[in-house]
Amino acid sequence: MGRRERGRGEGLRHHACIKLNPVFGRGIHLFTLFGFAVRLDPSWFIIAVLSTSDLASRFFPVQHPGLPRGVYWWMGVAGTLGLFASVVVHELAHSLVARRYGIPMRGITLFLFGGVAEMSAESPHPKAEFWVAIAGPAMSLAIALAGWGLSAAGSGAGLPVPLLGVVAYLAAINGMLVAFNLIPAFPLDGGRVLRSLLWHWKGSLRQATRVSSRIGSGFGLLLIAVGILMVIRGNWSGLYLFLLGFFLRNAAQMSYQQLLLRRAFEGEPVARFMQTDPVTVPRQIPVSELVQDYVYRHHFKLYPVLDDSGRLIGCVTTRQVKELPRDEWETTTVGALAKHCSPENTVRPETDAMTALSAMSRTGISRLMVAEGDRLLGILTLKDLLRFFSLKMELEQTP
């Protein structure tokens, strides 16, 4: 038997470019640009459909009356795709500057509320934070100025009205994005600029993040209140503001928590937090015994599997058991079902705890085996990490 374990306007309604590190799924990979993977979160399709419909049925007919209906729809599609390209370029600017300062990037993801350049670490110093934050709005401003210049030149040159309409829209939307993103509310770009200035002034990233996050949280509450008021008055566009405000408020609070997590775990080896007497499962027992004697008894979702000499051969999870037909539980051994050790389920004892926590967040696995070669040293659990973090915050919080 195994051992026991301790147990807003048009533009803003279309897009808000938010900087944070939300946890996305794998999304839909579109392409790789300058070494950065560009992905679509499924929620992006919601805003893409709404944006195309709104542009084709309301915005462009009002701005350029008298055109055929089909032309308006083509303009709507072009406007949405142009916005898509603008967001990618905006995020690319953030990513390129971040890479210049050595900040690791996971890629660019487009989702319901805009786009995000996913950073897997904080800026190393205030100067890097400032230039990474300001790069996106600077690029959007450049696009807006280029669009306004092209629109003015094209009008004099007699370019088609639909083309000029789309270009003028993209110029305006990028200008509005600059204004919105420079609001000093974290995690908007303006909030990150504010954080960099506070960081430089106070010399404390934690204090700068706390202040800018509180401002961001307050701004989120303001958007929620305005959204509710708009809905009460019969303007259902307020629903988008409500959701955006809720998202911003949550993102601001989450960003501060992420900083605290990094401060608590970066530089700490997982060996400090692992449980050294985990429940292990012998390879020769049938899956039915695994379910009855281990899963129903200990309620874990992952179990290390050992051979007869005590060597680690892999692990078995409740998901694997669920995928196995019930009538094969008696005849299939745990060893036959076991999944080999891999970076997804196994870490070394000297692995940085924050790296392990990030891996758990990325894969959705809440338990990792800690091993050296084929020797199992312990189990690292998300519950234990969060319990330590909670206790550390309680003891070290400023009265």
C-alpha cells in the first residue's frame, strides 16, 4: 500500500486594450509575428460579430448615407479587421519593447475586451515599466495620425468613399484608444505609466502597484455604475460598460495579487513546500482497486505510480480513469494506464516555486510530482502553496 499524504463611444464600445496577465486557455493560434505567437480567445468572436453588425447597420450608414447596403457590410468587415490589425500592432509594440528589456513574453492574445501582451514576469525596473507601457499608445497614436493624414490626402485625390470611410474610422478609433488607455487606472497602459512613476518616486514596486491597482479598481466601479445607469435609461450599450468595469476591477485586484505571489515564491525552491510523504500507487494493481482504495479514500486527482523496487514510473490521474471504459477497470493495471513523467506533471526540487505555480495555472493541474530522475521526493500541491501565501500575507501585512 502507498504512504499517506498530508492532507463607451463607438470606439470604446468596440475595444479596450487592457494590459494584464489573465490566464487564458490555449486559444486559436493565428500566426507568429516577430517571434510572438498571436492567438484568438473564443470570446473575441463575440465582439467581432457585434462590431461588424454595429458598423454596417448604424455607424457607416449615418456617417456616409446613400451607399448600397452590401457596401456597408463590406465596410463593417473591413473596419473590424482593421481594428483587429490595430490591436495586434499595439500589442506588438508592447511585446517588442518588453523583449528589449528582457521581460519574457508568452505571446499576444485577443479577447472580448481587446488584446493583451502576456508577460510572464514583472518589469525589472521603473524605466522598463514606463517604456513598455507607453509603447502601445504611442503606436496607436502613430496609426491614428497616419489614418487622418491618409484620409485627408485621399479625399483630395478622389479615393472611393467606402475606403475613406474605413480609414477615417480606424484613425478615430485608434485616437480614442489612446485617450482611453492613458487613463491612469491600472491595468490600463496609463495605470502602468503611473505605476512606473510611483515606483521611481517611492522605490517600491509593491507600494506603487497597490496605489495604481486601487485607482484601477475605483475606475472599474465607476464604469459599472455608469453602465447600470445607462441600462436603467434604456441604453443597452451600458451592459458592455458594466462588464468592462467588472473586468477592469477584477484585473486590477488580480494584478496586485500576482505581484504578491511573485514576491512570496520567486527564488524559493519547490522542495521547501512539497509534501515528503505522498500517497503512492503500485503499478500492478487494477484500476478498480485504484478507484476504491485510493481515489475514494484520499480524494486526490493525481497519484504517483511506483514499480516493485520503488522507482517512479509516472502518474495516473482521475481523468485517465474516467476515459477508460468501466468494463476494463478490472483487467487494466495502473502501470498500463500510467502517464510518463513530463514537465507538465513533474518538477525538480530546485525548481522555482513561482515557475511551478505558473505551470499549474497554465495546465490546470493542481498537483505536481517532485522528483530527481526516477526517485520520487514528494508532491507539490496548489492548496499548500496558497495556504502558505495566505499565512504569509496575514503575518506580514501592514497594520
